[in-house]
Amino acid sequence: MQTANRRYLATKELPAITGLSVSFFEKGRIYGYGPPYYKQRGKVLYKESEVIAWTESRRVDPEGENHA
């Protein structure tokens, strides 16, 4: 679904851009982790730009000082 230059994705579309499973996002909604999402008429939608930003925020630099 696209609206005014914003692309919204269903949960089943997220693995293709994140490499994470559908169940990861389903459980994330229950347990409070994962990217922000929207509920509209019973559907769960994710804004593509927010999913990408969330994915990029999880980047770990193996040579960085905060590497665990």
C-alpha cells in the first residue's frame, strides 16, 4: 500500500527487507520490541522507512567501543 510517497508493508513483507521472520515481528508486537507499527481497520502495517531506520539502528560496529 502506498500513500503520498509513503509505502506501508504488511508483516509478511518484512522478511524480504530485514532477513527476520514473520514470527519475530508478531512476537515483537506482543512483547514490545521491533519497529513501530500502525493498526488500521484490523490490519497491522509498517512504514517502510521506519522499518529501514529501525534495522539500521541495530547496526553493530565490530571495531567500535560499544561492541559486546
